[in-house]
Amino acid sequence: MTRAARRALAATALLGGLLALCLAAALWLAVEPSPRVAMTSSVSVDDIDRARQVLQRNDPRHALPGITRAVLLSQRDLELLIHQAGQRFGGLGGGVAGSMRARVRLQPGLAVVDASLRLPPQLWGGWLNLQAVLRETDALPTVQRLRIGRLPVPAWLAAAALPRLLGVLNLRAQGELAQRLVSRVGFRSQQLVLAYAWPDNPQQAITDSLLPVDEQARLRHHAEHLATLVADLPRQGAAGVSITQLLVPMFQAAAARSNDAASGALENRAALVALAFLAHGQRLVPLLAPVQAAGLLPAKRSAVRSAAPDLRLRGRPDFPQHLLVSAALAAEGGGPLADAIGLYKEVADARQGSGFSFQDLAADRAGTRLGLRARQDPQGLQQRLAAGVSEADLMPDVSDLPEYMHAAEFKRRFGGVGAPAYRAVLQDIEARLDKLPLLAAGR
């Protein structure tokens, strides 16, 4: 080897060593042992009510495409959105509960976003603490300043890295949809003003952004398999169809398509979503892209259409709806969200519906536990359900719990949500669920 070659090799080795040292220093500055943002408080009934009102006012089914609209979001709304995104997509946190938390401060022209993202043990553990300062423009905001842990990041580098970050967090499609819909974002004191316009066929655009093509194919497979099961059900009697008649074969099919825990969690989630749509008498397939034409699904009985069966759980038609919807929400990564939605419905019923029901709340909690186990122990749950279950395995006897209480009676007897008497009943429900081996692990 010539002297020039040796010098070049030495220079390359030195450069590589310097780069490795710089990377190590950057990681040391970026990763911290604890989060800087406190855990976001649990989703409340007021949060759900506010979200429902926002969704009602901006329902794409009732809006003309291309017409600019505006929506106001509070700091609390944005913090919950970030938290739920972390729960749903897992990101770098590996799906760990509480892996992402955020604090948002809005002032005229500026937004300061602090976020803490937990890293899984295989990626050094610890936390990524980020602070981004966003400045309002005539269109979308720009990054004025970004800091990751103790590491300052130039604004130009932060803007260039944003698409890659969205990809790591599985949010690239949502980012692309936001750029298509949103024309301007303004910052006020404690409020964000978002100007947007729905495209043609907004429901399909939203579905495509939330669900990649392979996920839509998975959902379509389970929805069509469920339609086949429903078509093959024996003639229903007055007692209806037990939820177990569909839950067991659906999870048997999920197990057959699962290669490992990660794929098992995805299959379980798709099966529960299909069952939840069926329980509410809704058809899932029309919301999905026509992926069969792309060769992603075999052409098999795709035209099967049957009337929704009269599903029952412990003899009641409402329990399957509560259990399956809560299970699907929890499998998506939003256990606290599933609980809050169930509680919101009961409070709304107490005000103007059938009345507050602790029995319905018990079905919600049973479903949440089922969905959490479907996510946390996917193959274990598949094996357990595939072996067969009874209704008593899914739901304890709660026939002695109070229900049909309107607001005044609920307040008089239990003091309202969060009061000691109310919490005592919730603890009783949890104790009953703990006695069911199928659900005991899903907490």
C-alpha cells in the first residue's frame, strides 16, 4: 500500500470516528432519563362532549367540498390529540401506555409545543423531550426553534426532517392529507384557528389517510369473513345470537393470519373493528378502498350481504354494542378514551336518554379489557378465544347493579361522577372483572 493510500485510509477512519463521536454526543444530549412534560390528565366527559360538538359542526357528510371553513381548537384539545396519536400509533414508544405526552401553549402569532416521547428499551430507553416554537404565517406555520433534549436543532434542519419524523411515527399520510385540506393555521391566546376545505369524497380521503392500503385490505378480509359467518348462522330464535358464536371464529381466523405478536395485534384489531361495526348495524366495507381490484384480496363471496344478526350478551342486545365498541377503541391504543366515551354515553343518557346504567359501564369496562389484551397479549388471547368461551367468560353477572337512573336520581344516590359512592361501584365492577381469567390481564 502506498503512503498516499495509507493517508487516505487513516483520514477515512478518523472521519468515521469523528462522525461516530458526534452521533454519540448528539444522542447523549437528546435522550434524557425522565420526561419534562407531566402525564396528560385522563380524558373527561367534558373532553368527549367538546370533541362531539367539534365533529358535528365539521361533519364532512354535511359540507360542500371546496368551501373554506374554520374550526377553533383549545390548548387542551391539541394536547389530547397528540396524546391519542401517541396511543394509537405507538411511535417510538413501542405502544407503551403513556409513551407520549404533550403541553401546548398558544399566544398571538406563536405556539410552543413541549412533548415527551418514551423510548423502548431496545432503543436506549429514556425519553426524547422536544420543544418546538412555531410561528404563524399566511399559510402553514414554520418552525422558529426546535430543541431535542439538550440538543438545539436549526430551524432549516427541523423543517427538512419533518417528513421523515412523520414517517417514523406512521403519520405521513395524515400529514399529506392535512397539507391538502388546510390553507392556514392561526394562533390566538389559548386558541388555534384552522382554515380548511373538504375535498371531493372526503370520507374516502379520511379513510385513506388513517388506514394504509394493507390495513384496509386486512379490515376488508375480516369484514367479508364476518359477513360469511353471519350468512351461515342458523335461523335466529327469540333469544338472538350469542356474541360468542361470532367472536370465537373471528379470532380463530385472526390466529391463522398471525405470524408473530405484532401481526397478531393488527389482526385482532381488525377483527374487533369489524365486529363493532356489525354490532351497530353498520357496514364497514363501503368505507374501504376497492383493494380487491389491486390484487390484494382473493375474490371470494365478497358480495355476501345479510341482515345484521340480533347479537346478545347475557340476554341483552345493548351489551354487545358496549363491549365490542370499547374493545375496538382499546385495541386501537385508547383504553382511557374507550372508558371516557362509555362514561360520556351514560352521562348523556342520564340527562336525556334511557338513564345512567352501571351495567352498561361494566360492559364498557369488559370490552376495554378485552381490547387491551388483544393489543398487549395478541397471540395468547387468540389461543384462549379459539379454544372457545362462554358469555360468562366475557362478562360477569351485573344484573344487581343500578341502571335507568336519570340525572337527579343518579346525583341523589351516588353523588355524581367521581363521588365516593360512584367510585365504590366502579371498584366493585373491577373486582368482578378481575375474577374472569380472560379479562384479568387486560388492565
